[in-house]
Amino acid sequence: MSDRAALLKGIRAWLVFFVVCLVLSGATAFPLVHELRWTEDLLRALSAPERLPALMGWVERVRQGLDTVDAAYPFVLYGTDWLAFAHLVIAVAFYGPYRDPVRNVWVVEFGMIACAGIIPLALICGPIRGIPFWWTVIDMSFGVFGVIPLYVVRRRIRRLEALTAPHARAAAAARG
């Protein structure tokens, strides 16, 4: 396998990994009410109330809030449907770099900027919304862990670009 083919294969594998994570993250925003009930049941089965009382208290509070919103104001949860949809739409954008990484490197860079933006959003909005700091750190980790595969992809795209550039110049010169 040539260097170019190996780079392209690696870029595509990392992009698929990133897109799958993005889609799964978005898809979990649809069934929030049920997820919180399942999470609470699972945590109780794992004896979390005794071992991790702060986590259990937070999950119970969030579940109660979602139950109240779902019962009295279900239209508010429509916002999380849009959140899920946004994740899916952003995932589709990564088809561009999958097809032509060099030409669409900007999508990867956009994703890296979005990952960086998670940190100030969490640090500003978390306290405003009464989110515990330890949960804000978990939210920020999505940006930190999300940027890793994108950084790897961007570096590989730049290497692919360097390999491709001499071939493109030679082909252009041959055409006259």
C-alpha cells in the first residue's frame, strides 16, 4: 500500500470513529426522560447512592426536573430534539473530508473550533444554569476528547496534501 493510500485509509477510519461518536452523542438527546430513569435504576442497582451520593443526588434532581417538564411542558424537550438533530447534521458535514480530505480540511478545522468552544460555553453557562462544577468538567471533556481524533485527522490530511502536491504540480505541468 502506498503512503498516500495508507494516509487516506487512516484519515477515513478516524473520521468514521468521530462521526459514530457524534451521532451516538446526538442520538442520546432524543430519549432523555427514559435515559435518566434507566440511569437512575442502574445506579441504584450498582449501590451508587452509598458510594457516590453527589452523583446520585444530581441524577435524581435532573430526572425529577425532566419528569416535571415532560408532564407539564413537553414542548421544552423539543429543544433537545433540535440538539440531537444538530449533532446529526454536523456529522453529515464530515462526509466532505471523508471523500476529499485535502479539499475539505476546513470541515475538520471547524470541528476543532467547535470542540474548543465547548469549554467556554460550559464554564459560562454551567454556573448560570446551576450545573455542578464536576458535571461541567464532564461536559468540557467532550471538547477535549472530541478534538483528539480531529487533530490526528488534520495532521494526516496535511501529510497527504504534502504527498499529493508534487503529483498535482507534475500533472498540471504535463497538461501544459
